[in-house]
Amino acid sequence: MMRDPQATIGNLIDKAKLAYLGYMDGEGFPVVRAMLAPRERADIREFWLTTNTSSRKVARLRENPKASLYFVDQRFYRGVNLTGTVEVLETPEAKERIWREGDTMYYPQGVTDPDYCVLHFTAQKGRYYSSFHSEDFEV
């Protein structure tokens, strides 16, 4: 059993180079997409990621905000799945909050690019896997 889920899982998340976002497609089938690691997080409950407003995932998440985020530590073969909801944010405040120098590579018009939005994921529960053992936890 984890002694300190916030520290154990937070450390795993902070070292991850990618996050895997799971959501349902328009026909009710699961889809998983690799995403750049979250730009910001609040404990292991809230995460802010960037994506293209025009993407299919944004359209699907607007229809059904239920989603999951998965992070993996390949070196030690451990991971965490967080289950929750996603809110698509397009406000100037949200976009400016996580904008980084170099993002024009993805969003050529800059922080006001209409094809740039923020996914705000809020976890409700999770499942951690390490050393051939899994455990559920509430966030």
C-alpha cells in the first residue's frame, strides 16, 4: 500500500514525458491518444494540457467529458490511471496560463490562435500499478 499517494504518484507524473488521454469516440468505443505531458498540475487531482481545438478529441470531449489520464514509468514498469472529467477551455486566461515559448510550432498564430485550447482534467479516482500489485485510491 502506498504511504503517500500524492508524493508517489506526483513523482511518477512529474517524470513522465507523455500522458495518455482516454475518451469515448462518437460510436461509444474507447480511444487513447498520446499527449504532451501536462503543462501544470494541482496535486494529483487537476491537470492542464494543450491541444488543437479542431481535433476530434475536443469534439468528443465536448459531447462526453468522461475521460482518463494514464502515466507510465517505463524504467520501473509502474503506472497510474486517473479517471475523471475534462473541460475544454478557450478563455484568454486559460490559454495564457500554460502557454510556453516555442508553442508557435503547434499554434502559429500564438496564444490567441483559435486552434489552441486547454484541456482541464479533474480526477475523481485512480488506480496505481507497481511491483505486480495494483491498488485503487480516491483523489
